[in-house]
Amino acid sequence: MTRHVEELIAIMARLRDPVNGCPWDVRQSFATIAPYTIEEAYEVADAIDRGDMHDLRDELGDLLLQVVFHARMAEEAGDFAFGDVVAAICDKMERRHPHVFGDVTHESDAARSRDWDRLKAEERAAKGGEDTSALAGISRGLPEWQRAVKLQKRAANVGFDWPDHRPVLDKIAEEIEEVRHEFDHGADEERLADEIGDVLFVAANLARHAKVDVSRALRGANAKFERRFRAMEAIAASEGRELSSYSLEAQEALWVRVKREGA
């Protein structure tokens, strides 16, 4: 395994060679590669959702390549190398798991989570961070759904949380009524965005209380919609028509049909 990792690092170094490398790879920077890194992470998640182990192996390789790519650019700049990345994550995992690598015990999962956040806060303080908020250190680069859940979890760790899902459901109903009010009274786009944002934020909180991963749930909803819509298109094609030629009422009837048939 070590040989293969070293080979991958050597391949990336060759690709980045200013003289004999690949012109595209040579032109890249952290900023230009970052979107590919995010895309590869989502492709890993998609392979997991589909239960495709062959694709998962390949997608994990693509994601590993992203780590090697970033590390190579950092090494060229004299900042750090791939080995430093590995050493840093090894140190971090041991430091953040004192119940595994030390003699610390936790009475519950909640206590373990609080200790994890405490250790992360201590790490931020050691780096000289001035932000002492319970919400400090939550990346602004996360997809907003994930950031919402992280903000809510941090607040819950200091007791600012609903006791269970029931008041969250009530809050969703309240926020939807506020959106309805804005529509009825001709609210502008900014006001509607604010109110709809509240609905989405509380929906993320409901998922957290239900212990449902928001991103996975939304991916599932997207996949279900796509599957049913394509089934509608297939029915239209079997009748020699385009789906767009159907009235909205007829399209809705097709939707009910494909849903009933298990699409």
C-alpha cells in the first residue's frame, strides 16, 4: 500500500512538472481545484447511496487524488507536503479520541460529543483564535444545509435546543404561515428569501432531531423526483408525444400513475 501511495505522489509531481508535465495540471491552483474536490466528495456520497462498491472504490481514488493534488501544490510553495497532512490527521484523531487512545470515559454519546467540541475549541484557542463563541470554527465553505445543522448542534451543546421534534414541527407550521403572509401581502424578493430561509433552517433542525442526515435525505428526494419524472417522460414517449405537450392536469395524472406503480 505504501508503494502505491508513493507512486501516486510521484505521478502528481510529474503532472505538475513545469517542463514535462501536463499543461492543465501545471496551471491549476488551490482555488481552481477546490470545486473539483467538493464534486468528488459528492460523487463518493452518491456511490454510497447507490451501494455500488466498484464505483465507491474509484470515487475514493478520485478524492484521494484531490488530497495529493493540494498537498503537491503546498509542497511546491514550501508550506507542507503529503506526509505532513497524514501526520497532522493522525495526531488529531488520537488527540480527539482520549476515550480510545487514553483513559477517559464518557457516560453517554452526548457527553462524548460535548467533549469532542471542547477539544476542538481548545485546538482553536491554541492556534490563537480570538472567537470564543460556541459557534466558532464552523466552516463557511460548507453547503448551507450542513452548516445549519452544525450551528444547531453547537447551540444544543450549551442547552439552546427544543426538547424533541414536536415543537420543531409547530415551528415549521409557524414559519410556513409567515411565508404565506408575505405572499398574500406582496412581499419583495428579499423578504420572501428571508422567510423561506427560516423554513429551511427549521426543516434542517427537524432532520437533526430525527437523526436524519439532511444531505442524504435531500439526495434521496432528488433521486425520487428524477426517477418519477423520467418515468413520466417514458410514458409520453411510448404514446409518441413529448411530455411538454400534456396539460398540467394530464402531467399530474401521470405523476400519480408512476408513483402508484412504484417509480
